[in-house]
Amino acid sequence: MKKKVLSWSTAAMLSVFFIGFSFQQGTAKAESLEERMDTVKEKRSDVSKSLNESKKEIESLEAEQKKIDEEIKLLDEAVTKTSEKIRNKNDEIDETRQQIENLKKDIKKLDKRIEKRNEILKERARAMQTSGGSVDYIEVLLGSQDFSDLLNRVNAVSTISSADRDILEAHEEDKKVKKEKEDKVKEDLSSLETSLKELETLKAEQEKQAAEKDAFMAKLKESQQTAEDKSSKLENEDELLSEQEKAIEEQMKKQKEEVEKQASSAQPVKSTSTSGGETPPVASGTFTRPAAGPVTSEFGLRSLGDHKGIDIGKRGASVPIVAAADGQVFRSYYSSTYGNAIFITHNVNGKVYTTVYAHMESRNVSGNETVKKGQVIGYMGNTGRSYGAHLHFEMHEGPWNLEKTNAVDPRKYINF
């Protein structure tokens, strides 16, 4: 994508020709401009097609987004159901644990009762062993004071025997209940272990569902960002080509007027700052110094990276910045990096040059304006990514591009 953007930018950066050549030279330049206009229109047509394709791609992504939204919705529902299962399983586990605790308490109570009965039964066994293991009914009969007392004694002996039976029966019943409760504890513990494993499975499933959702969200975000970036670059490229088309039309119009007038080269326009700033003297060569003041940072590698221009700094208010040569402004705008910036194309003996003026406090010219060498185009400032008031000045042998592959040291053409 970037290579396409660069190639379109290269085709788009078209030149403004130097005024004042012969009729034949002017005609040749006019033809060259027409050829360049055809190239720009052709490239713009390509960009338009790519832009339409990009819009279709975005529409397709929007349709895909709806599908992904549905999948995310289903995943959310699945996560909700899994969360509900986890809550229910936790409740089930808590209930089972409580049942186990209650059973253990019941078993302790049974153990105490069984132990107590064991003591009673031991006492009864010792008593029966002492008496020979049977009841002396003669003693009961002779020991009775009267018939009523006899009946009471016989009934008491019968009751004692019945109580022994009841104790034994209750003892056996408690043992049976204890075993049942112990078996139930084992069963509940096994169920608890199974529930805990199921809980771990549910949690793993929930994590998997959440990961799938995150993957869908990331895919959607990446696709949207890619499509938006592509569309944004194409729209920016189309805007740039449109600006260049207007600039060429304006230049063709001016060249036609110059050819018809058979005028000689116009004298450079010298401007002075009305607010007291010093305008740099206009050099006699093709290019002139863009601002007064010392060079504060040279072209090339430095601690902050590869510097593709020269920085000029000068103290004082309203320091003028002038066009380095005759040319056509093809962009005058505010950039987050360049701040207030102006881009000018120049055509010198059929060769295209581009100059860039950045971090300006203000701009005096707009896009598509024709400027003269030495004409004030703005004032030095500290806008954009800048540290201290200065002019960042770039020269490119050819059109400007994002990688600045055409950038050269301005000292090659200008005496600083």
C-alpha cells in the first residue's frame, strides 16, 4: 500500500515553470504540462478506482462485522450459561459439604449413644453373670409381702427383661443408622469430588469461550483499522492529486498568458516585513536563503535521528520567511508534525524541485498560489513538533514523499 502511495505522490508533485523563456520553449513547457496533467488525471483515476474498491471492502467488512457481532453475542450467551452452571455447581458443592458436616455430627451423636449403651449392657451382663444368668422366681415369691406385692415383683422382672431387649434393639438400630450415614458420607464425598472436577471443566470452558471472544474482537478491530487506514491514505492521495491538478491548470493558464505576451523573465519580488523582522537578501542564483539567522541544525544524522532539512533560528518577533525560488504553492496547511507548513514546487530548466517550510507561526499564502523568489510567505514560529522558534527547511530533487527519499542538503543549492 505504501509503495502505491509513494508512486501516486511522485506523479502528483508537479511543477511550476520559470517564466521568461522564448516562445518555442514556452510551447514545449506547455506541452509538458499537458502531459503531466494527463498523468495526474490518469493517476487520479487509478486512485478513484482503488478508493471505490476500498469502500466496497469496508462495506464487506461491515457485513462481516454483523456476523462477528452475532458470533460474539452467541459467545456472550454461552459464557452467561456457563457462569450460571458454575454458580449452581458451587451451590451444589456447598450443600453437599454441609450435608457431610451434618452427617458427621449425627455419627458422633450415635457413637456416644452406642458407647453409653455398651456400658449399660456390660453392667447388665455382669449382673446376670453374678446371679447365674436367670431370675430366682422362688426368691421373688417368698420375698413378697402379699399377693399384690407378688404381682408387682413379677411384673418388674418382666419389665426388666423387656428393657434389656429394647436396649439391644435400639443398640442394633443405631449401629445400622451409623453405617448408613457413614456410607452416605462416602457417597457424598465421591459426589463432591465429581462436582469439583465438573467445576474445573466448566471454568476451563468459560476461559476458552472468553478467549474466543477476545480473538473475534481483535480480528474485528484489526480489520477495521486496516480498512480505515487504507481508505484514509487513498482519500489523502486523492486530495493531493486534486490540488496538483488545480495547480497545473493555473500554471498552464499563466504560461499561456506569458507565451502570448512573449514576456521576459519577471524580476524577483522583494518583500520586507511590516512588523520589523529582517527579510533575508535575495541571492542572484536560482535559489535564495529562506530566512535570516544562523543555522541551528544541519542536514543529516543527529541524536534525534536523520534530519532531512536545515533549521534556521533567529530571535525576535515576526521573522519573515520567503520563497526560496519562483514556484507554485501546492499545499499550505497545519500538520501535527510540521505545524504550520507550506509546500512549493519549482521547475528549473525542466527539472522539478520541492521546498518545504515548517513550524511557521503563520502562513501568508494558500494552496495553488504562484510565488516569486524572495516573496514573504509566512513568519518563523514554534508550531507542531518543535522546540523553540525556528524554520525547518527542506529541499527535494523531485517531488516530496513520505520517506523523503528525494531530500538533499539545501547547502547544495543555497549559500547559508
